[in-house]
Amino acid sequence: MSLGISNNKIYKNIKYERQAVITAIQDEMKLDKLMEKLNNQTFTDDLALKTFKWLKKRYNQNEKISLLRLDDEENIDTVKLTDAGVQEFEYDSLLNLLLKYQKRRELFKGAKKIAELTKDTELSIEKMENKAQDTIFQLTSSQVQEDSIYDMQDVLNKFFQNVTEIQESENKITGLNTGFITLDSKLKGIHPGHLFTIAAPTHYGKTSFALQLALNMIKQEYHVAMFSLEMDVIEIGRKIVSLDSKVPTSDYQQKLEDYQRKNMNASLDRLLDLYFTLSDKRGLSPTDIKAKCRLISRQQEIDVIVIDYLQNMEYGDGENTEKRIGNTCLELRNLAGEMNVPIILISQMNRNASRDKPSMHNTRGSGRIEEISDEVLIINRPNKDNENMETRETAKIIIEKGRTTGGGVITMDFYPEIQAWRDQYDEHITVNRRK
């Protein structure tokens, strides 16, 4: 299969590359522009690249730069450089042209990479499209954004603005409000760009806790995108409506009482127009999730991403499990930064996790998960099997890690029948169970 363009010579100009570096050697202001705009990948000519690397090293060390020193230190034939001629006018245009050549080479390489994907007969069409989208996304977002570079004045202004906002804020919440007073008071909300991990053994209510967070947030008109890699759309829908209607999830699988149906209908009306998007496809990789997030955000900007759960994701082949889990977490944290949203990641703990004091050591790949996550919350239900706690149970949320706030423990109420979580400062829930 041919891409239609096999001659890559149109994507480079050796004379222009040499002109860019020789001009910078002889003009300090143009040297500043060269260092600001270009990088190693801009150059295809070995002579120009070697000169650029030498210039970069001397520039960073604030040392004297001259043709004589270049010839002496690198044994470069400076005659070949000077033969290219000094670019005296429109130096910015020359640099921009070299950047265009670089981008075209990258796009050409990306096109070839996408073409190679079509030869993999074991790859599904959806996986192929997601990998192709990811390749394009990396190509179109590879350049450093100007607003990611700050001088000291910018740094101090940003800091002062943040401090002022905190002081003037009535509730001191600097991130997104979770709807849990005590949790928000401790963590100051959940912050865009952060990986927010919730860990617990199976049947401890970790999905319900994440859904409770999501429900609290969509009622504040945040748009939540959830990726459920375990439960299907009906199971998630049942949990959400149960949380809102206070009708036990088990009752929705049998004939409802009239008053329960009334509560359900009222709940459906409340929830209908809220911003919530769900994918229940299993075995997604970080690349798949990135692709779906970009697709969703074209219709409605995403404020929060929920992933349930880490151990059900596709890690890829090759390295040991712990390293693959770590790489997956890193990709998700990078996605949080790229999209500037918090990602709530649910993680499964081993069944033998201590009832008294569970920790991330009970999770496979725990070291990397905790290292990469910005916040780590562990659900502890010491009274889980106490028959006297059927309607309301006292539980603990252990803040194992808070990157900017430190650790701690929060006491909450858990209602097993409806899988609901409540801050102890909130009113108790009346469960609409069958009579």
C-alpha cells in the first residue's frame, strides 16, 4: 500500500537549516530566537544538528559563542556552514519555515504509523481507530504551549492570586465541590489535573462511593463522564436511581410498591437533564479512554472523569503486571493534565485487606499507584458484617495520601440497602424500603 508520497525531500531544506545556525552564531538576538523556537528534531542535516546542539550547550551555560570556538571544540567544517550564507532579513520567517518542515515530517511519520495499523489483522476496528486518534492527538498537541512557561513575576502572581482566592472564598474550596462537607474541608475539593484514587476490597461500596460523588457533582451542573469496566448500563442506572430515590437496589428487581414507584418517577424527573455520560464497554485501555473522552468533549465539555476500575483495564503486553499498572496510572494522570479535569480512579484491594487498618500495600502495583496518584482514599468498613448495622453503618474514609493537604481519617455513614454514603454532618437518610 502506498501513501502517495514516498519522497521525503520536500520536507527539508539543508541550506535553510545551516543558515539558521550560522546566523545565530553571529547575532545574539537571533540566537535567543533560535533557542526559543527550534529543537533537535527540527534539523535533518548532521552538520546543522551538531552545531545546534553545541550552541544549545554553550547558550545554557552562558558561555561565549564564536565560529572559531565551534571549529576548535567540535572539529566542524565551518566553511560549509558559512557557504550557506547568513540570513540577514526575515529570520523569524526562516525559523517558522523550518518548523513547518518539521511538522510535515512528523505528520508524514504519523500517517505511515496509522497505515501500519491497518496491517494488524488481529486489531479490532475500534482499537485501530482509537490508536489512530491517539497518534493524531499526540502530533497536534506536541508543541509546548506558551502559557506553560512562566517567569518569576508570573509565578508569584499565580501564587498570590491562588492565596487571595482561598482567603476570600467562603468555604475555602479551591477544587470541585464533592458534596461531602468533611471531605471538602480536608481536601479543599478535588482538583483539575489530579488523579484521585479510591481503593477498597470487593463489596465495600467503592463504586457506590464514586457514584455518590458523581451524583453530588452532576447536581451542581458538572458534566461527569464515567467508564464502567465492570457493571453494565442497567446496573449503573439502577445504582444512580437508588441513590437518588432512596429505594433499595434489590427492590428495583421485583414489583415495586406504589409509593416506591412514585419516588422512582420523581427521581427520574430530577435526573433526566443532568450532565452524565456513561461507557460500559469492558477491557478499555488508556488510549481507548482518551479517544472516547475526546469524542464526548466535542458534544459537551467534561468536568470530571470516573473509571471503575483500574484492574479491569487493558494494560498491554510485555512487562510485569506491577509496571504495567504503574504505566496505566501514569497515562491516566497525564490525561487528567491534558484535559485539565480530575480523574476519579477506582482500585481493587485484596480480599485479605485488614479490616482494622487497610492500606495500599493490599493492592497489586500499590507502590506505583500511590506514587502517581495525587490523592488516595481507602474505604474502611469495620462493622461491615455486623447484623445490627443493617440500615446505617459507621464507616471510615482513610486519606492515605493528599499531595497538598496531607492524610487523615473521615467518619461517614453508609446505608447498605441503597449503597448510599452520607457525611455525618448531613441529615440521616430514610430508606424507602418495602413495607
